[in-house]
Amino acid sequence: MIPERIKALVLPLAALLALEIWARGVHLQSDSLAPPSAIALALGAAFGDGAILSATRDTLASAFTGLLLGGAIGLGFGIALGVFQTLDRLMEVTIEAIRPVPSIALLPIALIALGFGYRMEIVIVAFACVWPVLILSRAAVREVEPRLIEVSRALRLSPADRVYKIIIPAALPRIFVAFRLAAGIALIVAVTVEIAINPIGLGAAIMAAQQGLQPDLMLALLLWIGVIGYGLNAGLNLAQRRLFGRAALVRDPA
Amino acid sequence: MMRPAVYWRFASFAVAAGFVGLWQLISNLRLVSPVFLPGPDRAWASLVRGFTSGDLGAKLIGTLEHMAYGWFLASVAGIALGAMIGSSRVMRSYVAPSLEFLRPLPVSAIIPVAIALFGLTQGMALFVIAFGAIWPMLLATVHGFAAVEPRLYEVSRSLQMPRLAVIFKIALPSAAPDILAGMRLSLTVALILSVVCEILAGLDGLGHSVLLSARAFRSADLFAGVILLGVIGYLTSVAMSFAEARILRYRHRD
């Protein structure tokens, strides 16, 4: 029997090898494709002169600032709406009217209000991150074990204490899940904004490589963006298992 | 029992109307420069003007076409590929890990590659939208097929059903809820990528038109376009829930 880990590597390695042999066989001269060896060299060179590191820093800084901002807003509203059912019912139409606006549609508005740069990107990322955190933390707060709420009533905790001492600790695993999903969205939105219009970060770097007809650098950046996406996802999954174990085993809402 | 729900709905609409009133007040008092924030009256007037005498209808149809073609292509390809991979244990162990690696890739990062391959064309937009929208459906189909009750497969084996019959009669109906949830998620992705492709390639659609409005500082037209994009997002998601409820009705019959 071949171990599963090896089976997993067969397809990507075969594809890389096939591309390399084909590119060498036809002496590829292309504006859109490059052999894997050239891509690896381009990636090495981009690391060597530090360009890729500063672009990565720009992208991640915008994504995480937006995530923190949007996540904080989403969490605040999510807890408030989960605790006060009346408020939730009153805000329902307003939230359902704003939520479906695709985050990227805000791009032109952010562009004229804030211009190019970090600020407009952070605002768009924050808008995109508010909703998953709001919806999931609202659900998490609502599903806190009712007996815990009864205990807090019996202890006559003030509303603020009830939130800090009972609700947040009880809902924390699911709130972490919400932030994990929002982190993935933050990276996607940041890269998308950079590709569409904002001249900073990895998205702008990959667009520049395409326009400069450097397919090896372009594909190297694509690979690097994939590695960052995978690493972020894997790291947060690991953190979730370590911190919360089975407590966070809830179905990811699609 | 219906009464209170209706009242709450009404109150909720009243709150939303209150927010629109507040927006009108802010723009009337010019607390924010009208260059950035038009009042709801001006946005509405621009919306009406765009549909009666302008080309907003044509832009709307352009965006809907990009979204629909890409999403449809992704649905067919995603479910077919997912069925192929999911129904065979060998394919699952060789191909599924590569798919899981690609999953967290911010899909917009392939836009430069698509531009290099296809140029700034409709074909590029179709490829990008389909590539982005395929993931939720593909992975939902693979997972749905893997999660089919094993005894059903045993039954099919003892009945000596051909593989296609197993797929259509057992696996697809059993995986339908996962697949439909994936299709709903893909709709949002398709809308976002349509807007990004229109912005980048200047294709006829709302994405391009809102960007032009922003560049010309025509904020009323800009807001009209963004509101319309929100309406598309809302209506497609409502239509999808409706279709989901209809298709899955057989599951709740007992």
C-alpha cells in the first residue's frame, strides 16, 4: 500500500514535471506561461531583493487591520443583537438590506472618499469582515446554554458582567470560528482590491508582473499568494484545535 | 400567532426607513460633502433616470450575463468533476489533497494569469468567474459523495447498478443539500468576480459603470450602481433559497 501522504503529492509533482518537460521540449517563449524551474528562480530572486517581503507586509497589514476593525464592529453588534432580542428584530430589515452589497462594489466609493492606499483597502476589508462575525457571534450568543443565563440572573450580575463573565467565555469557541472565517475573507478581499485598483501589496505586484510580461514572476507570485492563503488557513485551524479542542467543532456555515 | 411577527416586521421596516431619513438629513445639512455622499433622493433620481433614459438597464443585464454564464459553467463543471472524483476512492486519495491545497487561494489572484492567457476579453471574464465559483460546488460534491451512507453503496453493489446509475440515483440525491449550499456561496463569488473583471477589462456592466461614475465624481450615479449591485446580491440569494427549499422538499415529507 502507498501511504496517503505520498498519494497526495503524486498529482502536483506529475503536473510540475510534465510542464517542465513540455516547456523545454517546445523551447517555450510565452507571455503567459513559464517552466517551473524558471518560476522557482523568479521566486528566489524576488525574495533576494526583498520586493516580495515588503509587498507581503503591505497586503497582510491591510488585511489584518481591516479584520480587526470589521471584526470588532461585527462582534459588538453581534453580541448586542444576540443579547437584546428586541434590538435584533428592529434591526433585521436594515441589516438584510446592507449585507448583500458585494464588498468590492464599495471600491469606487472608498476610492473617491479616501483615495489610493491603505485606508481605502482597510475600509473595504472591514466591511467584508463585519458580516460573518456579526452573524456567527449573534448565533453563538443566542445558543449559550440557558442555564448559564439563569445562573447569572440568580447571582444578580449586572448586564455588563453577564456579557463579560458568562456570555463571552461561553461563546468564545464559536466567536473564534467566526474570526477564522473572516481572516480568510480579509486576505481574499485585500488581494482583490489590490488587483482591481490599489497600487500596493501582492495584488499590485502580480498585476505589474503580468503587464511587464514576466510570466515567471507572475506565476511565482501566484504560488506565493497560494502559500500564504494555505498557511493562514492551516495556522488558524491548528490554533482553533489547540485552544478549544472539541468545543469549536461546529459546522462551518457555508 | 401571526400578528406579532407582522408587527415586528413593520417596526423593523420603520427603523430602516428611519436610517434612510437620517441619511437624507445628513446630506441635506451637508455634514458630508455631496461630492462623496449624495442624498437618497439624488441616488433614487439617478436610478430612475438611468432606467428610463440611460443605459443602466443594459449595464445591469451585462453584469447579470457575466455572472450567470460563469456560474452556470462552474455549476456544471463543478458537479461533474466532483462526481467523478467523489465516486472513486482512488481518485479521492490522489486528487482531493491538491484541491484542498488550492481551496484557500484567493481566487482573484488568477486574474493576471487569465489576462495573460486570454487578454482583456469576455473569455477572460468567463474563465475567472467560472474558476472562482467552481470551488464551493466542487468540494461540496466531493465531500457529499464521500459522506453517503455506506450501506446505500452496498445495496447498489448487490443490485449490480452501473456507476452512472449509482451517481444519479444514490449519490447526487444524498449530496444535494451540500451541493446546493455550495451553489449559493458560488453566486456571491460570481457577482464579486464579475464586478472585478468589468472594472479591469472595461467590459460592459455595472462594475465598469460605477468606476467611471467614481472617476467623474458623479456620486449619485455611483450610489445608484452600488444599490443596484446590492439588489442583485439580495435577489439572487432569495431566489436560491427558494430553489433550495423546492428541490429539497422531498427530504421533509415524512
